[in-house]
Amino acid sequence: MTPASSPSLLQATRRHFLKTSPLALGSVFLASQSLAASRYQIGQATTARGNASGLDDNPLAARPPHFPARATSVIYIHLVGAPPTLDLFDPKPELVRMNNEDCPESFLKGKRFAFTEGVPKLLGSPRKFSRHGESGMWMSDALTNLPRVADELCMVRSMHTDEFNHAPAQLFLLSGSARSGRPSMGSWVTYGLGSENENLPGFVALISGGTTLDAGKN
């Protein structure tokens, strides 16, 4: 199947797009001009009240942060399918002690879990943990080089979720909701701080495989 006969635009290459859709490029230009005009009209409509409240004519214009910023950009790496934190940074000695025992009834009573039937067995990590750096950060023996820079890392241990499955948990992590449709962290940052770039999005989400974003990373 060639890109020209494919029903999915995701399978069209850049060369195919530039070769077969010259009118589309013109449409993009006209759309950009229309967007600029719309922004101008919005700016004119909000100038009277915007100047008094400190708002910029462009709703996506860069705004000063609440505190002086040392970082100018952020690269957030979300490793889908990576080793669990229980094997890397989060030792659970009680779970290790109860390894291969039936899950306590208190964890299961009155609850339903997808893909889980009967009474599951507990699984403790086989890794060995030790503290590293002046901060005493816990790391397992699965990490051989990272302990050298333990004091340059910030480990957040206060996060908690009741989500059981991968996709809802990822959605909750990235958007604060276990259901699709809520804005992600990049959307909120762009909304709150704006963007200095008027030609490119304030944030982008890149994928390492496949054709779709996984669990709301956009």
C-alpha cells in the first residue's frame, strides 16, 4: 500500500505531502493569516480591559513566572514499560517479607480490579537496596551508574494514586484525571506562562514508536 492510497494520513511521508498537496500549503498559509487576524481582533477586543489587568493582546504571549526561573525549557521523559519503581527506587521490605503469599483480604474486599481474578499472590522485589549520596537516596543494585549522581537528583515520594491499570495511571500522572480529555502538563504550562515562539507550538509530545500517543501524553 502506497501513501497515496492509504486511508490514514499518518502513513503519508513528508515528501509525499510536499509533492501532492501544493494547495494544502497555500491553505496553511491562508489559515495562518486568518489566525493572525483573529488574534489581532481578540487583542483589539481585550485591549481596553487587558491593559488594566496586565493581559497581553496575544493570549499565548510569554508571561513572567511567579518566581525567577533558572530553566528555559523542560524535557519530560515518560518511560512506558520501564522497570517498576519497586525495583529501582522504592524499597518495600514488608512486601519482600510477604513475597508469594496471598494478597490480604483488606486490599480486595469490596473492590473489583480489571484483569485480576481470585486472590492474587504478592510479589516482592528481588533487588537489593542501599542508600547513596549525602541525601541517603534509596537505589537498587539494578542501577549501577546513577548512584554516583544521587545528590544531583530530586526524588518525589509524596505522589499517590489508586489507579490500578497502566493507561488510567498514565493519564492520571500526566493530566490529573484517569479519563481522556483533560489537558496535560504541557498544556497547563503553556496556558500559565505562554510561549515566546509564535511559529511553533508551546510544547510538543514525541513518540518513540507506533503512530499514536500513549495514554494522553499530549
